Amino acid sequence: MPKELTHILFADSVSQRLRSAGQSGLADSLAGDRASFHFGSMAPDTLFYQVTVPLLDRDHRPWGDVIHGGAGEDTGAPIRDMLEQLAGTGDDAKFAFVCGFLTHMALDIVFHPWVYAVSGQYYDDDPVRRTESQARHRLVESWLDLLMLRRRGMDLGDFGAMDAVRANGPTNRACLDLLARSLRAVWRIDGDVGRYCRRFHDVHMTLTRLFASENATAAVAALNRLSGGRLRAFLCLFYPTRRERHPEALFAFDGFRHPVTGKWVAGDLDALWNEAAALASDLLTAAAEIRAGAPSARLDVVLRGRSLDVGLANCPASRAVHFDIFPAERMWGYPGPPP
């Protein structure tokens, strides 16, 4: 992640950037299938909403981690395959989906190192530390969504793009079938990947409706308190309701230590956004060229298979070890005391 709303807003900003750069044909194509473009911008995270049944779902694997390059996988592999499948088809909705997918990748590549730096190791071997890191990670991204809306003079109730994505269900599932075929092809997966993609899509879409509900948030917060904080990582997927606790200091940075290399990465929030937008524009330009007949390897010139977790190629997320943690209690915006 970032969460869904930031990814949608970012996708729209990339489309506007393309139009300003003289690529109005590509921008018009994306505008014509806006809901599919927006769904693509959040789809890499759909596979994290995994609800499985023990024993029955034995062929399930953590494909969300694989798509993000969690173990150092080539993140461009399924994109190349999807673009090859779409060559010569004229399927604008699925192409818009792939373009949205690429905007998600660009934003994660640039933003996730910072999110890791301030939240900790998302995949920590210690279950307590892992839960704490995941809660902080999700808090950062939930507040980021609210900040991006606030900058545009909007609130959750003003944002209708998610409603359009949810209403696009049949096309969303067709796009996920395309993704599932590519995942099976490039990673030689046995099992019905499409079945899981469709199931997780339905879970994801249901939860996105609840994330913005103050009543749902209050209910989960109450359950979290009753459970002694065992649901805090899940609660942090919901938007904070105590908006007056917005952690201004979290976003007032001019750089951060890269979580893998430990080197200083200069730039504030806007600089990261602009860097990600430039990368996304290049990726979408490459995708359009591939659709027009260029070899799919054209994508690698820009993407280089980089991890969506730490922004580096051939680099597992487990190598993230340098952190400057922003405490959860300074981000806690839910009913009840912080964890």
C-alpha cells in the first residue's frame, strides 16, 4: 500500500501529467475506462485481503507478497505477460487496469521505503513486533489518505471514486482473471488463482465500504479493547475518527534513512509524490508502446523489476533493518487509549 484513496488520487494525477505532456490519446483512453483504471491502481493490494479455509484452500499462496516482490521477485514479470496477452485485442478496460496497476507500483516503489522507515519491519519474525509494525504501517497510510483528501478540500464523504470501482465488479473480476492467468504463467503456479483473486476482490470491496464508516470503526475499536489490543493491526485499516489528532509531525520530513541501505534519501512528501509521478508516467508510456507493438522488455528499461516494498531490485523486504520509528501513540486516532 498506500491505501486505496491515495492510489486513486495518484492515478488521476498521473493521467493529468500525461495529458499535460502531450499524451492526450493515452489520457483519453484511461478516462474512458476510469473505474478500471482506478481498480488497477489498488489491485496489487487486493490479494492481501485473503480469506481462506484451512484444508480446503491448500493451493493458496501469499500472492500479494509475490506481486510486491517481497522475496526479491521480478515485479515486472506479470505486467509483461498481461501486456503480451492484450496485444492486438483492443480491450481498453483491461489495458486501463494494467496502467492503473503500474501507477500503484510506481507509488509503492517510491513511498514504501519511507513508510517502512517510520513504521518498522512489516514481516518481522517476532509476532509481537510484526503486529506493532503492521499497525504503524497501516496508521501511516490511513492518515496519508486523509491528508491527501484534505489537501484537495475533500473528506471521505465527498469521495465517490470508490463507489464507481465497487459498481464495476464484473469488469474488475475479468481484469483479475487476466492477472491470474499471468501469475500462473510467469510463476508456474498450480491451482485456481482466479478463484482466489475473485474471492479476495469481494472481501476487499466490502471492507473498503466499512473502512470509512465511523460506526464500523467504533465497533472494531470496541472489539479491539475487549480483546486486549489483539485486533489493533486490523483496526488500523480503518480511517481514524479523531481527526483532531492528525499527526502533522509524521508528514513534516525533508528526508529519511532508506530502510535497507541506511543511506539518506532527501526529499519531502511532495518530492516523493513528484518522483513517483515521473516514474509512473514513464511506465505508462512504455505500456502504450508495448500495446502498439514494442517488445514487452521495453518495460524493464523503466521498472527494472524493483520491489514494491523497499524500492530496490532483487531485494527481499527482510533486508529492511534501518528504522526511525514514529510511535503509534502519536498516530492513534480511534476511540479508547492507544496501544
